[in-house]
Amino acid sequence: EVQLLESGGGLVRPGGSLRLSCAASGFTFSRYAMSWVRQAPGKGLEWVSGISGSGGSTYYADSVKGRFTISRDNSKNTLYLQMNSLRAEDTAIYYCAKVIEGSSWYRIPGFDYWGQGTLVTVSS
Amino acid sequence: QSVLTQPPSVSAAPGQKVIISCSGSSSNIGNNYVSWYQQLPGTAPKLLIYDNNKRPSGIPDRFSGSKSGTSATLGITGLQTGDEADYYCGTWDSSLSANWVFGGGTKLTVL
């Protein structure tokens, strides 16, 4: 059974940093591209970042480029999101999601498994 | 504003059929596969449809997807109260700065 378990969320002041983790199980982690998607309170889904199966290619939404860094440790089956220079508008539930098929982050078909999400609140 | 346009809300009675639209452009829907997600209140999104019209294992055939040109639709027949949820379309966007994009979401109310 595929499982994705996020952790690391919490309350942080504007300008602060936080690192999210997503522990994966039930599939061969390195064979799939992965992604982070967020949802601000009462709002829709927003794609944040994607990474290839090897971790060699990373991609970001313009809203987080230069502040967030996605990475993965395939030996630990874990996906990460390092978030720096956090702003109030980064407040959201952050989900990790598994790409339906393929290890390449290019013209992906979508996401078939999602974690339960972890809440990040940026406030003074 | 989302790159993909969905109606904010739709409603229908139990047992009826509803269609949710998702409009885009040639850089996204027009040249890429569309997927649909259901988000029940307080839960994570769930994949309903991928590759425009395929259903993952366990998704009932009451849910269907289609695509024509730069628009896609999600159809739900035999509506149940348990179908009340937010529905999102998503696809790859080949434009310079975008990668994956979601629609703004549609709230389905089963009256």
C-alpha cells in the first residue's frame, strides 16, 4: 500500500525557515518523480515544486523560486522541502504527491497518491 | 487567477448528473493530458481521472472525463450526497514559466 507521510509543519515568523519531510512507502521511490502542492486556507490547490526520480532535476512555481528548495534522499525514501524567507502568503497545508508514472519531471500525467498534508503558518 | 478556468460552483439533486468544465489553452489542455481530483471536506485530494478519461482502480464508472480542444469536462452521474466535494482539474503547462497547473476548483453541492 502506498503511503506518504508529511511532517515538519508548524508556526514560523515571517522571514523564517522550515523544512518539510515526506516519508514514502509501498512503492519504489526512486522510480517516480515527486511534487509538493499547497493549499492556503479556504483556497484552491497550488503546485509548488517538482523533482525527478534521481533528484537531478528540480522545478519551482514562480511564487517560491529562489526561496524554496526541493530535494530527495532515495536511500531513505524521503522527499524534502526547505522553505526560507517565509512570507504570510506561504501559509497553507503542504501536500506531497507522487507522480502517476515515470521518473522524469516533464509533461507528467498527474498525481495518484497524496499525503495527509502538514500545516505551515507564517505569522508574527 | 488560475491558468485553468472552472466554474466556482455547481449543484444538482441526488441521482442526477452534473458536468464540471475546465477551460485552458493550447499550452496546457490543448496539448497535454488532463487529470481530475476530488477533495472531500478536510481531506487530501484524490485522483479521479487521468489521461483525460481513464479511471484509477476503485473509482466507480459514475465518474467520467473527456477532452476536446482546449477544454475538458468531468461528468458525474447518479449523484450521491457523498459526492459533495471540491473538484479540481490539472494538467501540464508548456509555457515558459509554468510546469503543472490546477484549475481554481469547483464546489459541488448535492441538493
